Amino acid sequence: MTGTVRAVWTDFRGVLTPPLPWAVEAFCRPLGLEPRMLHTAMRTVGKAYGAGSMEVLDTPLATEEEWGRQVEAALYDQFGVTADMSNFAERWFADRRVNQPWIDELRRLRSAGVFVGLLSNMPPGWDAYWRLMVPPEDFDDLVMSFQTGCRKPDKEIFDLAVERSRIPAEQSLLADDLAENCEGAVRAGWHGLHFTDTEDAIRALRELCGIPRTGPGVTPTPERISS
């Protein structure tokens, strides 16, 4: 196997699971919320911590219970809406599907000798749930924000992943549905693959990893996002 990339780190939400807008809509619907309301309330809570909307949970700066009560208060203050945000992780993962073609491809890459890791901005309350969806044994290593105290797109978490894999940054790749996280990877010297379509991502990844092309069509090369 010859290729530019020897280590592939995949994001979880929005890559191993359906796109984030779909997930947010599925979460909000039973609560009678519009996604924009939830996003606004989460940003309000994040600002109170001097952090981003999910950073409060991802690093974490508050418990899920504390965060839920604060989001409830922001929803009521800003929109006059009463919503129960308890058991956030359980509600978030209710009826959640996995991106099986992507999981299958990561397994193929790993069997071909590519290092495959999970690099996720992950709240601690989600840890038990994702493990029921995707076997942790599918990965060579796990780098989770709630365990490290740092998160994407900050350089610190990419440097830590390189230290753990022992594969240089220039031979490492992050597949992520958020462009800002891919940009952070590129600033850290990595390849960034902005994940928007599973089939396109698989074709691009095979080329970068030096895996023989399969099936009809031309394999596209993902643009390396400039910082």
C-alpha cells in the first residue's frame, strides 16, 4: 500500500451518523421546538461560559443536567417556550442511525494497514450511547474532547492525536462534516476532508490512502483546505 495518508481520523456526529441538520430536526420535533430556537438558546448558554454552544458539554464546562436547565431557561426567556431538556443524551440518540457504508469503508482501510481513529468533540454523557452504535474495537485509538479537555478545531487536539498514532501530521487526515474542523486540521499540518457525501468521501479517501480504485467513475481528489 502506498499513499499520502497513513492515518485516518473520523468524526462521529454528522459522519458516522446522519447529517447534523437532520439530527437536530429529529431531536427538536418531539419537543415542539424549531431548530433555530435550540441553536439560539445553546449559543446563549455557551456565551455565559465564554465558549461555543457545544463546547460547554464537549470539554465539559458543565454537567449535562446543569446545561439542560440553562438551555431550558434560555428557551423560555428568549422565545417563551417551555421544553424539557432532561436526559439530553438519551433523547439525542433515540432512533439514531449509523452510516454503515462509511463504517464498512473504515474497516476495509484498517484491514489494508491504515491507522483508523475516532476524533470527536464528544460530551461525556454520549460515551455509553455511541459505543452501542459503533464497536470501539473498530478503531486503533479514541481521542475524545471530554477526556482531553481540548476540542476541534484547536491545534492541541490534533497534536495529541499525532502523538497517540505516532504517524506524522502530514500523513494524517480528518474526515469531518464541519468545515471549520477540517480547516483546523489543515492548520495543524493535516489533510482535511470535508465530509458532505459518503460515496465521494470514500472515493477520495481511497485515492489518498493508495487503495486501488473500485467501481466505475473517476475518483475525485478532495481539495486541501487552505488556512
